[in-house]
Amino acid sequence: MDVYQEAVGYLKSQHVPAVVQTETEVMEEDVFQEEADSCPFSPLHPESVDFPDTPTLSSPEEMLEKRLMVLKCIMESEEVYLRELEALLMPMKALRASAGTSKPVLSSQQVQTVFYQVPEISDMHQSFFSGLKERLSAHCRSEPGPGEDGHMSYTGFELVVGDLFLKMVNQLGLYGGFIGNYEEAVQVVRKCTQSDPCFRTLAQSMMSNIGSDKTRTKYTFEALLYKPLDRVTKTTLVLLDLLKTTPETHQDFALLQEALRLSRSFLSGVNESSQSKRGVTLSHGMRRKLMRDGFVVDASEGERHMRHLFLYTDLLLCTRFKHATRGKQDQYRFGWFLPLAGLKLRWVADQHRSPDAQLRQHNMRTKMHLLRQQLRQHAGSKGLAFAARSRKKLEQMELMLLTHSPVYTLELHSPSGKSHTLLLSSLYELEEWREAIHKVTTDNIETVPPDLLTLTSACVKLRMTQQPPLHSTNTAVEDEMSLCGTLSVAVHSACGLQQPASVYVCVEVDGYEFYDKQATTHSSIHSLNPHWDQELEFQVDAAQELRLLCVSQTDGKNDTVLGKTSVKLKSKTLNERWRRQTLHLGQVDVIVSLKFSPHPLEPPSATAPLHPVFCVPIEIVTQQEGVMVPHVVRCCAEEVERRGLAEVGIYRISGSSSDINSLKNVFNINLRDAVTRLRTAEVNVVSGVLKLYFRELPEPLIPADKFQSLARSLEIQDVDSRLVSLFSVLHSCPAPNRNTFLFVLQHLQRVSERQDTNKMTLINLATIFGPSLLRLPVAELGHIGCSMDISVEVVLQVQVVFCYLQCNNLPEAQTSLPHDTDSEDETTHM
């Protein structure tokens, strides 16, 4: 059976009338010719925000009429498939009989290999076909005639076939064995075709009666052997077509949804394990296989276009999908290709968008959110036509957002000098592409110049991904298991690094595109055991999966993903109490805590909420960040300890005031960007930022009402009793103040340990920090404040801090909030 005949069969199975063409007409059709037909996967124009209504079925009666046509087409397609299986099985008995003779065509083992699971698959489909034919025949007999007054909706609702589809899908496991054996069976057929003239005659002229006119069609053995593999991959498409024409109130709807779920689950395994469907045999005798495919945004021509990317064993092929018009086959148009030999990859993250781009994205998200709310509020009340139109608009808007919102750039550079740029929204997806390319990329790849016409034409049959990852097309996500509300992720620490590195963690969630679906921690200092204790918050709608990546940041070089993992989000196991988990990302383990608060969602905000940290009370900052010690304090102290302990006069010598204020402004806007700049800032600028933070606190770190108590403690002559009194006052301070003060004290002690080099003794450090950490109460209106000579006040400030610094066994500072877990929840290894 030639390619066109297969295409006609496929179109019929998808309920699209096929216009018969001659072989010459098929060969002359230029698959690279650009037509004016619009492509559903091409990026939409930005100005087309209000999309026109899409014609759709307006009543259950019309849906049921269309459903009957779909079922009849399925039955006709099933009948053709059964005849093909019959033609495949026809020589089986004769081959088995000859296996016991002195001159067998095939051995018994070879016969078993070639026909493995085929009889069982034939019996399964025969049972399904018989049941479907019986019910359709009974339904057609009960339908009212042309002159009778009947109600289509009643007869349509009475036709129940969902159980037949569910029964068939439950037996798809038979195909698993067939798929696993397929490659070996093909090898046997090819080997015997070459070596045995009798078998060659048989293998090249197998016949089957196709169609009502009993037209005899000639097949090769290998073509018939491919039929079951081709058939099983269309199961999901058939079920989707049937579901689209089945009203939600129909008895079949739930059964077909379950069948669709099972079919998708089975086919996802097929796509991973079956290499046979993805192979293209070249004229040179080698076998090129499809390893991965998916939709990406191609920015190679200066504009963004949604494209379908195919990764083969020796090359990357970028194509444009052309949706089939009536009577024609789906096609892919060639875009470009790059050989994998010597291919270099580089990825960067461009998180900065222009104000105009941000505004357009916000407007699109807002409209999507309103459409989603309308679909929820008016489900069933405004009819199926309204729901179909709204969902179509939602899909189109989501496609446009996917085209124009990606921030990750994957650059591809070929030794020939050709380069292409791909854009992706997800770092997780980008890393999957990078890993897949790296897996098949070696220096000794033999790249055979491809027949681009054949290769591009074969994409329709080889593709594993049918459409872009549009969340709005997957109605199955809107169930009780998906999350709608606020998801909080606290990233604590990591271990298992092979060498010290500056590391950050990227967290992604799925769901609708109304809100930001990705956030990252700041980068850690160089360490084998990095820690962040940083809380990330997501507004999620229909979220079901969380993805987490651990990334090593290197100055002047590409960031490197050290490991990645995904976690299923289940509403039954997440609640408003933190749940601590240890996630395995290859060799790296990351400790996180999760909690979820369900609530109705507000429309997306035009700008990300700003949480300034300077000139803000410390209790507010720590509450916003979910910590005990503000990140600005921890990050500055860690950076000073990383590269400033040997700096002469650290904390005494001031950095550039303009650089300090610039870094302060970045901390007020974006923590990640601030920490990135912190890593390269002059070390005296870093120390200046830390001092400035404490000076600009509205209330001093040690509350002003504790000043007199501390002054009285200094009058105690006994050293031990004095320390007891000082720590008693400290213990009465609020937890964020107390722990931040202890953290600073321990940091300054580590600085002083290098006093031989940096010349900064404890008394020097106390002199610098005392006036910033401790202040007298300000006189209030109508009250007399504490009156004290300024020189006396400074002496007391310095003495208090100096006394604390002299303590050799300071209590350990608690830097993060305790993330309590439910009693039954232990650390989870995933």
C-alpha cells in the first residue's frame, strides 16, 4: 500500500472525506509550497485580541447527529482494519505447517515471532466491531423515517457504546507485546525475503479486499505488519473525536473520558518505548529514528513563530505544520535542518521584557482569566455553542501567549556556520531538549544528507506530539485533583554536590497561563551544601505538577543544570500546613516544604507586587520572606565572608555611595537580581549595603525600649551576671530582631578571627555597628524622652555590642521559620 493510500485510510478514520488523486498528482504536489491557508499553530497577530466566534454545533440534536456519523466512520475503518489483519494472518497456517517439514519456509520460532499477538489483536477488534455493528444496526432500525415525527435527541441518547470502547481500551496491553516484538518480526521478514524466493513472492504480493466494492489491494508483508502499530496510535484521536460529539449529559460521556485516559496512559508508554514507529529507512541503508519531537518558538528569522521540532538520530528538523483542508492530508512544510555532528548548544535566560510587551501579556492574561471565569459560571446554562466558542478563544489566546512569552533562549551553532535560535517558556523543557540532543550527539556521527521531501512528508506519521501544550484543550485537568489557589514552596538547602558551586533553584508549576508559573531562588555562595531558606509563592489555576531544577551559576559561562525532577500535586495531600520533602535530582538532593491554600483567584495583576526591604520594619520584611533573618543581611554577610575577610579595614572603609544606593534599589525590587550583582560588586560596597540596611531601619534592631535595661546591665560588675542580664534582655526582643542580632554577632566574630590580616578587632567592629544596632527612644509629643549626652550614648552603644561580641558561646541564630509538618508526614524521598 503506497503512502497516498495510507493517507486516504487515515483521513477516513479521522472522518475527513478524501478526494481521490492519482499517483502522479500526489507526487507532483509540492509539500514546500506556501499557501495562504491559515495554520492553527502559527502565531496570531498581536492586534487580533478579540477573536471571531468559531462556527460550532448549536444543539444536542446536531451533536448527536454528528456523533452517529463519527460512529459509522469508526465502524467502516474498523472493518478495513480487520480485513488487513485477515490478510496478514492468511499465510500463518501454511507457514506453521511447513515448519514441520524438511524444507520449512520459516522455522516454528520464526513463525511465532512474525505473528506474535496478531491473532489475539484480531479477536479483540472482531469482538469490538461486532458489538458496535450490532448496536448501530439496532439504532438505525429504531430511527424515525423521513416522514415520521421523531426526536433525534431521544434516540441518540439511547445509543450507548461507551462500554465497548472502554472494554477495547482495557485490552490495549496486547499491543504492548506486539510493539516490543515488532522490530524482531520485521528483521525476520526482511531476512527471509532476501534469502528465500518462495517467501519473497509471498511477502511482496499479499492481497486484501478493501471497501464495499471488494477492491483487491496489494500489500507487502512488512506493510501489513506495520498496520497494528499504526492503528493503536490513533486510538486517542478516535476517542477525542467521539467525545467532541457526545453531550456531557450522555451516559457514554464518563465512559469515554475514562477510555481516553487509559488510552493516553498506554500511548505515553508506547511513545517512550517504541522506536520502530519512528524509524525512516534511508536509501543508504542506515536507519534514521525519531528520538523526540515537540513545539517550540523559532526566532531565527527575527520574528517569533510556533514550529514543530523533530530530533532524529543524526539531525534536527524544524517544520511548520499545515492543517489539512477537506479532502487533503495533513502536511509539514520544511523550515530548516541542522546536522547533529559538531552541534554546539548554549542557553540563556532573558527575564527582562519591555514595558509594551509586559502590558500586552497582561492584557492577554486578563482576557483569558475572564473567559475561564465565564466558562465556570455559565457551564451548562448558555449551551454547548457558547462553551465551544469560549474554549476556542481561550485556546487561541493561550497559543498567542505561548508564542510571545518564552524567556529561555536555546542557541544552536553548527560547524558549517549556520545558527538558529529557539525560545522556550520552561527551563525544564529546555533541559529535556538539551539532554535528548546531547544523548545522540557525538563527534563521530555519520550524517547522511537527508531527502528533505521524504523526511518532511514522513513527519505526519512519525510525530509523537499532536499539538502545542495548550492547557485549555485538556478538559481532563479540571477535576478535583488539580489545585486552584496559592501554592507556597519553601526551598531550604541542597546536598550531594560534587564540588563547591554557586547554585540556585528554579521552580515551575503547570496550569493556566494567567499567572507567573516560574520562580527562582537567589544564587548561593560557593559551597558543597548550599542553603537558601527562601519562600516562593504561586497563584495557580488547575495545577497538577511541580517541576524543580538545581542550577549551577558560573561567572562568564553558561549556567549548568545539575539535576531536575517533577512532583505530582495532589489536593488531598497538600493543605495549609507545611509539608517537608526531600527531592532527588540525580546526584543532588534538595529539601523543600510545600503548603497550599485553596481560594478563588483574582484577575492577574499588571505588575508583580513589590516588597521593599530597606526602610521597612524588620518584622514585616521577615514575614514577607518567610524567614527569621532578612535575606539582605544573610547574603551580604555571606558575601563578605566569601571574599572580604582578608580585606584591610572591612566595614571601616566605605564603598562608593552611588554603588551602595544602586544595589539598595535592586534589593527593593528583585532579590535574585540583587544577589547576582552582589556577587560581582566591590566588597566594600557589599559591607556598605549591610551597614545601610541597619541604619535605615525605622526601629533599631534592638528595640529602643530595651536601651535603659541594657545600660543597667552594663553596671553589673560580675561578668557572668552581666551576661545573664544582657541575654535576658535579648531574649525579650521579638524573634526576628533577636535572631538577626545573633546572626550579625556571629558574623562579626568570624570577621574578627582574621584581625591579623584585616585589622578589624572586636572593639573596632563594635564601634562601627553599635550606633546602628542600638538607639535611644525618640521623645514623643507630650512626653520627655530619655536625655543623655551624645558621647555617653555612643559609649553605651559600643559597650553593649562589645560585651555581646566577647561571649564565646553565643546561642545559634535561627535563620528560617520553622516549617512544621503534620505528625504523619515524614521527610519524603521522591
